[in-house]
Amino acid sequence: MHLADLHLGKRVNEFSMLEDQKYVLDQVLQWIDEEGIEGLLIAGDIYDRQVPSVEAVRLLDDFLTQVSRLQVPVYMIGGNHDSAVRISFGARLLARSGVHMAPEYDGTVEKITVEDAFGLIDLYLLPFLRPAQVRACWQEEAEWVHTYQDAVSFVLDRVERNEEHRSILLAHQFVTGAAVCDSEEHVVGGLDQIDVSCLGGFDYVALGHLHGPQRVGRDTVRYAGTLLKYSFSEVAQKKSAVIVELREKGKILIDTRPVRPLHEMRIIRGSYEEVTCRRNYENTDTKDYVGIILTDEEDIFDAVSRLRAIYPNLMKLGYDNARTRQDQTIAAPAAVQKKGPMELSEELFMLQNNRPMSEQQKEYLGRLISEVWGRQEKEGTPCSRYYLPCRHSDRMPGRRK
């Protein structure tokens, strides 16, 4: 079974995913038991950060302990979110229990050989690789290595392979041409990308790093994707675990098992009245992680608190209306001091909302302006009649000299 990007301890829009992660890992344990899985591949980003929370460490410890009890070996590599040194601590001791954690790259790629009914399988564990790591290990021989493409090619060209054996590569890199999501981290300009041709010669390549499950180039080069949705750009994705069956050399069968999340992630769109109408939500799971897009022209006062009374796991709120669809900037008119406060306010309102003020709004604003200007004149405040700084004076509006 091929998994990747567990991101244990992750928070999405300030919501902890730990409970959801435990829920899906319990499903993985069930599949391992029911499907007769003989090996578990985890292709990087075990944790969401290099110094994981105590709760995330406990969750991984509990999961690996239960997998070990099922007598299924685990093969893990670190990703760009992990600290390779931390996750490989105690690796030699854990290997005795069938949990193999790739150490930080030191110039060699860990190789583990196992045997089944069809012969020998070589598993190569390549943690997330940076060009600087390769140069540090190989010195002058690798001084030309500057890109991720250079680094991966250099390292894999030096891996000893037996062409008679079936082979699996675990890697955590960004392969050019694969679809990306908002929840992933990438280097500006695509400098972290590698070509799929770098990964040739392996019977199956178990990739991690990108969150959408997908094949790249050929069926046997595959991103497992995350078990959960970690951004609203992923709402249409079908999350799954990949089951790979290696038979005789050259014959591989691939299947998937769909994940059932504790809370689905979805986007709701409509006016405030539509979103809060009982008949529109009564047959849905209101505890889903939702992003709501309101189409009202006016902002709804205290919308987040009011909507969470119905949707307690509201993660994100936005508006789609004439104001948000029109990308406008506010520029000071050349003759600003020749315009009155009412005219300037109407221009500002139009720029911000892409529509003119209503008569009711004009009347209300006019009363406010009259009250403020009348009070200032009564107090005798020496300032510009339009509340602008007096250029040729050190006096400012509303301040007495």
C-alpha cells in the first residue's frame, strides 16, 4: 500500500486535523488487515513541520505500533516538511520491528531487499533531496549540481541496480507536469521540478509531495496524494490509498481504496438568506468543513459568528459581488480640493462597490456631514472646509493651535 503526505499535526484555517487524521489512519489499518497488505510505503511529509507537536508524534507512534502488530513492514522517507534526522532517530532499533525509516541523505540511498512468491524486490528509500545536500556529500564530483533535476539525476545514476529484480523507488520530489494544489509548497520559478525521465528503470515509483492523487508519465509513476483535503482547491479530488500488486517482472496491478473522511470539505455559494435557509441545509452535514461565498452586495454584519451557529466548522468566508469582481484602485483626483465631501464620498463608494449610492444612503451621509461640519464650525476649528491638511500651515483638521 502506497501512502504519502500524512502531514500529521496539520492545522487548516486554524482547525486542528488530528482527530480527522486518526479517523482515516484507522481506515488504513482496516485495509491493511482486510487486503492482506505485505508492505506499507509512506513517501514523505510524515509530519506537517520539522518540529512536530507532541500530539502528532503520539499519533504516528500509535499508528506504527498497530501496523507492526499486524506484522506488516513499513518503509518511510522524509519529505520537505520533515526533519530527516528527527524521523530517523532510532531507525536501526525500529528496523528490527519491521519499521524502516530512511536516514538523512549522506551520499548513499538506502536499499532494502525482500522476497515474495515471484522473487526478489529491491526497495530504494530516497528522502527529499536538495542540490546543496548532494554537493556537500560529493564535493568536487558534484560541483556542477545546482538544480533539483541535477541532484536527483546525479544520485540515481549512482544507485546500483539488478535488472533481474523488481524494484520500487520511494521519492519525495515535484515531477514536471503534475497537477498542484494551494496547500503545497513550491520553489518560485519551478526550480524544484524534475523530469519524469529521471525516474526511469524502476518498476514502481511511489511519489510524495503533491497532494492530488495522480499518475505522471506512466501508470507506475504515481503520487498517492493526501488522505485528507487540506485546502479548498482540493474539494473536487477523490482521496484514496493506492494498492500495488507486483507479480512477475513487468506485471503490476494498481488499485485504489477511497477514503471516507470524518468531515467532508465543500464550498457553499449563495446569498446570506439562501445559505441560512433551513430547507437548503437540513439534509446536509452541517459539520462539514465549509468555505462560504456570499453573493450579497452589502457585507453582512458579524457574518462569521452568525453562520457558525449553523455551520460550526466554517473555515473561510468570502464575497462574490460587483465590488469584489471589479479590480479598481483609488486615485486622488487632481482637483480634489475643488470637490465637496459629498462628491468625494460618492466617488469613493463607487470605486469600492462598483455601483452608485442609493438615495437612502446619500440622505444618511448628507445628515452626517452636516452634523460634523456644523459642530466644527460652532467650535471654531481653524481647518480646511474639506477636512484636508492645510498645506501652508502647521494646523491639522480638528486640532487647535
